[in-house]
Amino acid sequence: MQALTAAELVASAFRILSVETRARMVALLKSGPLCVGGLARKLGVTPAAVSQHLKLMRAAGFVTSARRGYYVHYELNPEAFERLRGLADHFFEVLPPQRNSQGCCCQSTCCREGCHADRDGGDGND
């Protein structure tokens, strides 16, 4: 199995977290561990629905679980969110365009004759 690229990892994580119920679950779990029943009551959904969402979130590593007596409590996995933050920071980092020796950011042959921005009177963003 091939390793996922950073873009694929970010897309997969955002796909999981983009569901409103799961985003609300993250917000609730930021306050501390909760069981399925507690999450269901606070979210206004069935325990079965919460279980299905938790199954996906556990598979992605966003939540962990611990049995406490009869109940299983779920909590956020901070390391998973730190990894996602690092990937997202890198993924969304916008760098200024690289410029060649003539100061042009395009890779066109126009730079041999003078930049198209100078030639056309534009800003080079055409």
C-alpha cells in the first residue's frame, strides 16, 4: 500500500471533519471525555448515529476510547490534531512567486524579449 501524500492526508481529514455533527462532536470533546449517550443527548441525535461517527473518527485517529465501568468514554487525540495542524499549515502556506533574473515570475520565453508585464503594460498576472 502506498503512503498518502500530504494533500491526500489533508483532504481525508477535512472530509471526515467537514460533517457538521462530527465538527460539533470535536467541539464537545474539547471540554473532556464523553460517552456515546452523553454525546447523543448534547447533539440531539441517536446513540447509533454517534457510534457511526465515532467509528470513522477513531479510524482516522481523531478520538481515542477508554472503558470506564460499563461505559466507553471518548476523547480527542491531541497528537492527531497537531499532525493535522502541521500538514494544514504546510499545505496552505502561500509563498511569493519565484522570480527569474529578469524579475519575471512566469516560465515563458517572453523573458528573453522582455517580460510580458512590461510589454503589455500589465502586472504580469494574465
